[in-house]
Amino acid sequence: MSTLRGKAWQVGDNVDTDQIIAGRYLSLTDPEELGRHCFEGAYPELAEGFAQGDVIVAGENFGCGSSREHAVVALKAMGVSCIVASSFARIFFRNCINLGLLPLDCPSAVEGIEVGDEVCIDPVAGKIENISKGVVFDFKPLPPFLQEIIAAGDLTAYVRRQLSGARGAEVRR
């Protein structure tokens, strides 16, 4: 996985999937359309100013509520490169991994990053640098197999890659 760099946007504690993408949009099938409605009711300033590669910085229990995958699809389509949170709802965390969006647990970074700060994240080394303030935060990197899923783009791409490698090995025998 490569190093990520973007502007930080903050949201609070217990941000649920309905705040990420309102239920009235769940019939949409186009990810880009979902992305255009991400956070529009809960954090309209974020929805309007977010740029590709920016980072969400969240409090505790981010992604609680429904286990729908639409929330992660909307975040990715909006351009989120990473979510740094104090903690995640369990199913949301796994949906992030499965859909290729990097979730990082790092409460110290959440406390030390403000809206608009420029951050640089090295997911393999376990470092988040707040470039704006010259401070570095350490976190426990995801296990290598989860990093591989995210690097592949999502779980489906990862499995396809694994299967094609296995088939190639069988053919060579």
C-alpha cells in the first residue's frame, strides 16, 4: 500500500450509516451518485468541500447503525482515501476492508488533527504525520492480508488475483 496524503475533515462520535448516506438514497446503484449525497444532511460543509484523497477523522464508534455497504461505497465514491477514527463499528470496519477503503484506529491522531490539517499516512509503517503541525502519531498497522485486500481494491479483486495465481501455478505443474 502506498502513502496517502490529503486534507483532514472531522466528524464526531457515533456517526451512523444513515448520516453517511441517508436512507432515501439506498435505491441508487451508481456509486458516483451515492458519493454526491455522502454526508449531505449531517455534514453539508464536508459534502461540498471534500476533494479526492482527503481523509475523514472521526471519533468513537464510526459507522454504527445499519450494516449496509452503501455507506462505504458512498465514502469511496466521494474520494475518501482513509478514515482515521478512535474506534469503528465492527461490521462497518469489515465492510471498509471488503470494499477497499482503509480504516485506521488511532485515537491519538484523532485528538491531534484538526479540520483542514494536511496529513500524510503510511499504512504499512503505522505512521500518521500531521504535516500542518509537525506531529507524528503511531498506530498498529493492519495485518498483511488485510493490507493486501485494500491494495487490490476490494475483496473481489483480491480473491480473483489469488485464484488466477493458483490456476497459473496448476498449469505450470
